[in-house]
Amino acid sequence: MAKSRKARDASAVDDLSGGAGAPAKLVRDSFTMPADDFALVAVLKGRALQMQRPAKKSELLRAGLRALSGLSPQALTKALDALAPVKAGRPKKK
């Protein structure tokens, strides 16, 4: 029987942690975000560059995930509620 998405995601997190010294497994995925959020990535990349620390989009997203993981449940809920909803799925081809 196929694993549910939650089970796959949970096992992927376990796999990514790996052992000491073991290279992390990389997972490719795609997602959609509003143009304002995408522009925010460019702003953050510029701020990192000003600090002589160039950053890739994936580094910013990973850093954001680590920052979110340290929030209290109430603060995380507040941050998620502040986001505009995004329609799931791929846009229709024109």
C-alpha cells in the first residue's frame, strides 16, 4: 500500500537528518508563491549581498524554515494566518 503524503514527508525529514558526517539527502520539489513573496526573496538576497554573504533562494527558504521552527505554536499560527491564501495546483496553460 502506498504511504500517505504526511507519512512520506515525516520519513523524508527523518532521512534528511542523517547520521553524523553523512551527507544530507536532497529532495527536489516545486511550489507556487505570490509575486510579492517572490520579490521579497530578491530583497533578502540583496540584503545578504550587502553583508558580503551572497545567498541562494534555497538558502533563504531553509533559513526561514529554521526560524519558523523556533516559534511558539501561537506565534507560528499568527505568522501562517498573516499569509494570503494561494490556490493549490498548477495554473492552467493559456
